[in-house]
Amino acid sequence: MFGEFHPALGNADWAAVWLTFRLASVVTVILMFVGTPIAWWLARTRSKWKGVVGAVVALPLVLPPTVLGFYLLVAMGPYGPVGQFTQWLGIGLLPFTFPGLVVASVFYSLPFVVQPVQNAFEAIGPRPLEVAATLRASPWDTFFTVVLPLAKPGFITAAILGFAHTVGEFGVVLMIGGNIPEKTRVVSVAIYDHVEALEYTEAHILAGGMLLFSFLVLLGLYSRKAATSWK
Amino acid sequence: MEMMVLPAIHAQFQVIWPGFTLDVDLDLPGRGVTALFGHSGSGKTTLLRCLAGLERNSNGFLHFKGEIWQDSERGVFLPTYQRPIGYVFQEASLFPHLSVRKNLDYGRKRVNSGHKVSLDHAVELLGIGHLLGRMPDRLSGGERQRVAIARALATSPELLLMDEPLAALDLKRKNEILPYLERLHDELEIPVCYVSHSPDEVARLADQVVLLAEGRVIVTGGLRETLARLDLPTAFTEDAGVVIEAVVADHDEAYHLTRLDFPGGSVVVARRPETIGRRLRFRVHARDVSLTLTRAEGTSISNLLPATVMEVADADTPAHVLVRLDAGGTPIIARITRRSLDHLGVTPGKPMWAQIKAVALLG
């Protein structure tokens, strides 16, 4: 149906765009819930495990996506611990499904959410928490009425980076999701397919769209930072 | 009739850090301003934080008006947010994302007991009514600190803790806030612990003094008695002096002078704006007091008090001594040279005249 507006893109391509958007949205929402407690713990703890946890969270920044994808594939496969567990739950196996893609993407994009939020928590420092305590606010109360509002710029940065990074993934998707139209075939994989098939027009449109999207996201991010740093 | 003020707070803390140990055991009265006084690193802020429950790794015991807030031996620790305290931090600590009004409301709306200090009263006391709609970054340093004090008061605290609230401010801002703190002192009926390293602030605001050095309590007692003691550590004697509370007795309009009366005598100072009958505190530094055997004639110094020598002690240099005198019930300290001590034959019990070269009026 979108084909009428862009004759060069087929329905399969629009399905890939829509799937990418859905994946990035779901992953971003999950990451905010998973990443926030990790970021809080990393920002506040004096535990000797801080370094270990911080390094594990940051691993996807440096690992080839294929390495991460390979281990996730093994873990979620029929003989892996996650695979056994999902089979026991009766939901079958995750690889080559949309939920499997979501799980893999959460791991892959975790550092992009944890680190800005952790930085924001660290920048707040202990003083506002102490002030809130002397004003009768319990720790939970303080978190919602002081920490969250003060860390808001960090959360916005984290959500933008988490979303954009999930949109931009390729290796992990290919390893975990494969290339199933409307299920796991996201834009980056679709571009790969078009290039393989020498369909350069479609590849140009999708690649150009990704370039524009990424540039606009980063432009928004950096001009927002400049604006807040002037305040 | 003055009532005996029973100790309402019993505090005993040990905090051990690398290179610093706080080890204190003290009783504080149930009202009035207690100055926690000492140099930086003496442990006064740590002690204040222990009272607030902000030092989780403190060991000790804290009893407040019949309630146990901390008893480390029995594993009792009332978290800060459950203690009925108000705390004013050294630097302005307003929530930057909330307006002045919402900052004031933050603590107040979390307190459900009857409001002894109404918000209006706190706002009026600190003179911040015109600032309510502003955001903290639109306030001056002095205004921010006044809002922070009002915010603490608006929770109707049973104990007010202030950590050098004026230290981060310049002299002009200090003088802007001090009158408000003096009003607090006069109007609040709760105990206040006030951390300071400024003798003038202490002299102006405090009723009791707890002198700390290297994590220990050196001296504790009433303001006048404590400052009049000669056995304070050397570090404090270079600034030795007494605080005298007087009443404005008379104005001499021709010479633009004001007479201040106190038990044991009076002093004449440059014309003050206060009306007759108002109470005023002033400070007499030991270095501004000299001694004569007879009432000096032909001197430009007009403030002469008959006084009896009580005690002689070493001063901060070997060339000087500190002499404590009693002027009809008011203690005076003089810092004179050891040579003068011998020439004049100053010994306890000797009647002399104290010449006061200068007084520092507080407020």
C-alpha cells in the first residue's frame, strides 16, 4: 500500500521498515526498564563487582556483533540454557523469531542506554539525595521526585541512542533472526539483500533513508546537548 | 525565673576514617543555639551529619527527647527521612528543577504532624515572599540560602541542624542573612546546632558552645563562660575575647554616642540605631584590653572598668599572657605582655582597671 508513494520500494521493503521501527521501539522501552536499575547500581555502588558488571555491560561496544550473536544463538538454541528454559515454558525456541530479535537487541544496545543514564546519575551526586532525606522523602520517593527529573536529559539521550543503535544493527540480527520477511527482515538486512541481488535503486533508497535518519537523530542529540550546556 | 534546661539530646559517636577519627560524647540542651565550633577538619560537620543520620557508618548512640534515633549496639538506626529534623547545608542545595515555592512545599507536604511553623511564617521570617515564583538559578547566593533555611523550617523540625550556612557567601551576603538567623534564634523554641568556624558568628548567634579539635570535644558550656576561659587550645587564644550582652541605656546626641549597660559597668560606643532598652551583644577582644593599677586620667580611652584579677594563663606567644578579670560579674580577658604582668604585679585577687580600646558590636 505504501508502494504507491514510492514505486521503487516494494511491499517487502515497507514491511522491513515497519518491522525495524517496531523492533527499535520495543527494545527501547525494555532497555529503559532494564538499564535504569543497572545504571543506578553502577552509579551508586562501592562494591568490588562494579568493574566487572560495568565491563560486561560495555562488551557489545567492542565485540564483533557476530560473536555476541553466536553466543546468544547457542544459548537460545534447543540445547542452550535459555532455549531449554523457553521450551519448558512452552513458548518454543527464540532464534529466528521477533521475540528472539528483541532479546538479542536488548543485549546489543544495553551499553548505549546504561552509560548515559549512569553518567546522569553520577552527575547528580549524593547531595540532592541527602537533601531529600532531610525533607522526609523516602528513598523511592526521592528517586521519583528528585533523581528522575534531574536525570531527564540522560534518559532522553539514552532512549535516542538505544533506539538509533537498534535500528542500525546488522550482524546480531543476521545471526539470531536470519532473514524472514515481516518477522526478522529489518532494513539493514533488506539493504544487504538488495545489494546481493544488484537492486541498487532499492538499496540506495533504503541506505539513504538510514543515513538521513541517523544524521537527524544525532543532529537532534548534539544540538540539544549544546543548548542545555549553555543554560 | 530561669528554668534549668535539661539535656534533651545525648549523643555519642565514633566515626573512623583513614587519617581521621571522630569520638564524641556530649549532651545538648532542648532549646537555644549550640555552636559546634572548630577549625576545618575538627569533625564538626561530621558530628552534625551523625545527628542527622547521614553518616551510615557511624557507631554510637543518639537519644533525642526520649526517642532513640541510633543505638549501634542494638542495631537501631532511624533513617534520616524519619527523623524530625531540618538541615541546612553549607552550599545552597535547592532542587534546581523546582521553583522556590515547590522547594518550600517539598518537605512541608511530607510532614503530617500539626504544623507548628507555618509556611507563611517561615517565608515571612526569611523575607522571601517576593521570590516564590522564581527558579533557583534566578536567585542570588544569599537568597538561595534563605530559601534553604525556610524550606528546612517549613517541615516544623524538632531539631534544626545548620552546617556553616554562611560560609559560601561573601561578607555582604553574610550580613544580609545574619539578621534573619538572629530572628530565628529569638523566635524558635527548638534546639539548633550551628556549625561554624567563625568566632564572630558564634558570638552573635550561640547560647552554648561545643569546641571541637581533631574529632574530639575540647570544651563545652555556655557562650560567655566558654569564651572567657583561658585554657582553650592555643589556636583559639590568638582570637581570645569575651562576649557581653548589654542593654542600650542612653543616647548622647551631641557627641553621637550610645551607652550600653551590662552587669558590672557600661561602655560608650558610636551612636547605635537601636532604641533604648534593646539588647545588644558585643565582643571585646583580649588584645583590645589593657590594664592599669589606678583609674587612668588624661587618656583618650573612655571605656574604663574596675575589675578584679581572677586568673593568669599563657597566651599564644611566649611574650604575652592572658588575664581573666571579673568586672562586677562580667568576665573580661586582657592580653598583656609578660613584662607588664611582672611590672604591675598582676596576681589573682588584685583590683585593677581595664581599659577597653575597642568593642565589636554584633548586629
